Amino acid sequence: MSWYSAVSRLLVLLALSAALGAMYGYAREAVIVVLLGWVGFWLYQMRRALLWLNSPDELPPDAYGSWGELFARIYFFHRKSSQEQARLQSSVTYLEDSFAAMRDGVLMVDKQGAIKWLNRAVEPLLGLRYPDDTGQTLTNLVRAPEFNEYFLGRNYANPLQYLSVGEGRSIYLRVDITHFGEGERLLFIRDVSSEVRMEKIRRDFVANVSHELRTPLTVISGYLSTFLENSQELPVRYVKPLEQMDQQAQRMENLLKDLLWLSRIESEKREDEREWVDIRGLLQELRDELDEAYPDTKIVLDIDAEDKVFGDYRQLYSAASNLAINAIKYSANGHPVTLGWTRTKDGRLLLQVRDRGIGIDASHIPRLTERFYRVDDSRNSATGGTGLGLAIVKHVAVAHGASLRIESKLGEGSTFTLEFPKR
Ligand code: ADP
């Protein structure tokens, strides 16, 4: 709008000067003088604009017409962008302040792995200093191989927990990493020593109680067996209660055995007992044992992998055996149970136990590996299970870097798969 009025004003001025000049015979000169004046005026306003733009926070220079409007608009946009910038800056400051106030360590790392920012809490945990360490490569400063391997591995699906050994103290750290922005990473670091200690106390307590209960229980079941062996000498009304006591004592013994085994798998990293385990041989041995213990169930082997797994033979055997015994327990007689050891096209190794038994409703599957979780209590007391079998399997899987997958359809059967990662 104002550009048009400026042009029309110039044209009117030129026409007037040409007319006036023509009256004295100097039309061309008059037009040139007016044009030069016009250009001079624009140059002058441009200079004022440039001078003002050096400090645009000040009020714009006074001007009329199109220049006045131009200054006003520039001033308006500048104010708007300053306000927006201030708003963004205050959000950033607010975020930085909240991260800084967090009790957990927060660390920002750029695409190249250099430190951008960290809060106070990180300093004692990783031995870093802010702002001195900004710009330095994180892995050059943190001297823990587990941390560096995890950080550089770029697979952050699961958090890392490791023992950080520093000057005169050892702490357990938990590290969660999230990608954000363009290749940047945000690290959350937390001292979980007290949680780890509590967990150890709980495990030790369960292990100790189980251990202490074993001796009295052995005595009780020993006497019960002796009584029952000589049941003809007992009054008839005592025989049934004693049989029930004997059954329950057996159940308790199984429970204690499983509890002790579970706490052993959980607490010990029995590296020295690790070896290359021939899973084919393990499944054959298990099949022979099951054939003898459960002659009514047909055990089928489905093996097409020769691969061995680096691990603990007893743990792997107990996992496969728990799965197989469940498959037998929760199937009707005559339904076969398959033990599989196969390799997928992309190199993953699958240890599978398949049955065509009663199956499990989908709603129970996520909780099956919890200790003492039972789909149906009445079913369980009939089968004499301890409710710890799948917890044991899950722990063995974790200890071997494998994952446990459960697929099942009510009334059609179940498939339990231990998936070992590619070598
Ligand atoms: P339990 O000693 O009771 O068998 P587990 O931890 O081994 O304990 O199993 C937990 C529950 O999962 C069992 O109580 C049972 O209800 C269910 N379950 C496990 N395996 C199977 C299976 N193959 N078919 C059907 N249900 C199963």
C-alpha cells in the first residue's frame, strides 16, 4: 500500500517539477534535480535505518510515510522475536534448573559423544566436573569398561547396572540412555547401591530360611515315612492324616529345594562353571529321564541345530526340565511333548518345549514367571507344583543372555521358547 503511495508521490513530484521546469525551459534539469533529491532522501533514511539496526532495542527513528511504516514494522517484528526468544530461553533455563535440581544424574552428550551439559548429581557418580569437562569425549573420562561398552553399543533397550569402583568406595550405578534431537543422547544415572543391598538381604534371607527349614523338615518327613512304612501297626484313623502330612512334607521339601536353587541362580555368577553346553545331548538326556519318570507321555525330539551354548549345564538342564515337566503336567495323557533345538534363518537359536495340553489364557501370560504365580490354585495343588518353575526358567534365561517367550492358546497347547542371541 505505502510502496504504491511512495511511487505515486514520486511520479506526481516528477510531473510537477517537469511542468514547472518546462515553464522556464528547464524541464529535464528540474526532473533530474528532483530525482537526485529523492535518491538523497532515501539514502539518508537508509543510513538512519542502518544506524538504528545496530541497537534495535531502542525506539526507531522518527519518519513519515513509507519509511515511518517500515521502521514501525521492523520494530514490531524485532520486539516479537525478542519476546519469543526470551520465552524459549526461560523454558530452557527452567528445564536446566529442574534437571540441575534432580537427585539423579543427568548428562547430555552430542552426536560425537562429547559432553554438552551435566547436572551436579553426575559429578560424584561419574567423577566428572561441569563446566570444565564440557566438550570432552565422555568415554575418555569414564573409566569403566561396562559403561563404555554400553554407551558405544547404542542398544539402550535395557538399562545398564554396574559396579563402579572408585577411590575408596564402590557403588552400583544404573544408567538409562535416551536418544534425542539430532544424534544427541541424554543419560540418566542413579546410585542404586541401597536397592542392590536390600535385594541381596532379601535373597540371603530367603536362602537362609530355606536352608534352616530343611533340617527340621527332613526329620519330620523321615519320621512320617517310618510311620507309614509300619502303617499296619497304627490305628486306622491315623493312616490317612499321616499320608496327607507326608504329601505336604514332600511339597514343602520341593518348595525349599526350588527356593534354594532359585536364590543360587540369582546370586551367583558362576562363571567358572560355564562351558560349551551341547544342547542336543542335554535334550537327549532329559528325554531319557522323562521317558522313565512319565512312561505315559511320548517325548519327541525336534533337533536341527548342532550349536552349543556357552553356559551352566545344570542351570540349562533345570530350565529345560522345568518346562518339559510343566508340559507333561498340564497335558492329558497320550498327548506328545516336543523338545526342540533349532536355528532360525538369521542365526538365532531356539530351545523350545511344545505341548498340546490345556493351554493358558492370554491374560495370565505376562505374570507367569512371577514367583508363586498360579493360573489356577486348584489345578496347581493337584499337580503338586511349587509355583517357582517358570521363575527359575526366567532367571536361567537372564543369566544366559536369552529371552523367554510364551505362546499359548487355551485348549490347544503352549510353546515355551528360550531364544539365545546370535553368536
Ligand atoms: P508350577 O510349579 O505351579 O507348575 P510354574 O512356575 O512352573 O509353577 O508355572 C506357573 C503356572 O503356569 C502353573 O501353575 C500353570 O498354571 C501354568 N503353566 C506352566 N506351564 C504350563 C503349560 N505347559 N501349560 C499350561 N499351563 C502351564
